[in-house]
Amino acid sequence: MRSGNLGRWAAVAGAVLLTGACGQANAVAGISAHSPTTSPSATATTPQPSQTDQKPSDVKPPKGDAPVRVPPPKLSKFTYVFPVKGCTTTYQRKLLVLPKTTIWAGKGCAFVAPVGGVVDEVNTRNKWRPSTDVGADREGRFVTIIGDDGVRYLGGHLDAVSDAIKPGMRVSAGQLLGSVGTSGNARDTGSNLYFAISWKAAPRAWWVRRGMVEPWDYLDAWLTGNRTFSPRDETLALRRKLGEEPACAVQCKPKKAPQSTKTTTDQPSDPSTISPTTTPWGR
């Protein structure tokens, strides 16, 4: 009887040992047979980029195509040129006393018509005297033209006016009108061109002639290639607002001439050579 029990216990023990051995070899579904320290996920390394993913330091990007040059937009039917030709220039880009600008250039540089038009006034004589400082004479020798755009342009402080330039004659953009100098109240400064934009008015309203519209934006455009940027609209609008002959507001009165028993003058007393045309304004 005892030997029979021992045999049964031996058979059970053998079955248990056999089942455990199979469990270690095959593992239970859903349970890893590996120990945590030997897990494949724990021993895997981070993938490294291949050589094709890396940019060599000596590789240079290809050069782009040359830029396509596009002409500036056409802003008006008029064509303009910078009023000083063939010389290095600088000029003021801010309002100081009057809405005009001083274009600094070497003495003798060419003053040319900024646009096609008709010569209006020509003054070949320097009448300015420091003792009186008459406003109408401050620009010294000057030429004005009425452009085809209806705008008046003045170039003053000229050293000389070209011989061919007469009131009423037709000129084209870029045509020589005179040479840059120091006449008028520029006699103690460097040579320059007094450049002003306004509208046609009677000679008695000389303050209109010396500048009503700030010119530097237009000069910038003409100098850098946008040759159709026109002051016509701004000039016409200002004329409608102020009238053809607005009252003088700045530098209007001359100095009182000092009394002297001597009859001396700074300039000859020959008659003026200013000859305005009768061309209607705004055509």
C-alpha cells in the first residue's frame, strides 16, 4: 500500500517538472521569456543618419539666374531729365526756407531743360546787390521755361546763359540752357544751381517764380531712372488752392539801402533783360 502511494507521487512530481521545463522553453502567450535585463528593446541603439542624409561642407549652392531688368512704370506722358548734366551733384532733400532746392555742382556744369517746353524768362545780367537784397534779384542770372506739362521750372545762380536761349523759343528735354555758377546771392558760396518748380505768373509775382512745389522727390526719380514721374498734378492742385498770384510770405522785403552822398552801385544800371513770354499757363 505504501509502495503504491509512493509511485503515484513520483508520477505527479515528474509531470510538474516536465510542465515547468516546457513553460520556460515556449513561454506563456503574452509573457516574454526573456529577463528584463536582456530585453531586445533595451539593448537597441538609435539609428544613425546615412551619409546621403548629411550635407558635405564643401558643397556650394548653384548660382541663380541674372535678375530680369524691368523698366520703371510709365507714370505720365512726359519725359524728364535731371537738370544738371555731365557732373557729380548733391542736393538738399528737405525744406529750409523756401520750397526749392540747391543743386551743388562744379562751376560751368551744364544746366539743361528738365522737360520739353518753351523758354519763358531769361535774365542774363546779375542785378543782385547785398546792400539791398532785393528778392526778385536773388537768383542772379536765370532761365525759366514753361514745360509741356504746364509747369514752370527755374534754374538760377547761373554763371552764364547760353547765347541761343531767347524767350519764346522751343527747347527739348536735356537742351543746354546755361552754366552753373555763383551769381545772385550765391556769390559767397560754392557754385550751385537754384532749382525751383512753380507755375506761370506775371513777373510782378516774382516770389512764385522762385519756388512753390518741393522738388526733391522728382529730382530723385529723374536721377535714378524713373523719367516719367511728373510734378504736374501737385503743381496744378496747389495753384487751384492758392491762386495764380498768392501773397508773398517769406523773404519779401528788401533791405533799406544805406544813404550815401556818392552815387555808387554794385551793378551797372542798364535795363533788365527779363522778357517773359505770353504763352498761356497750363498748356
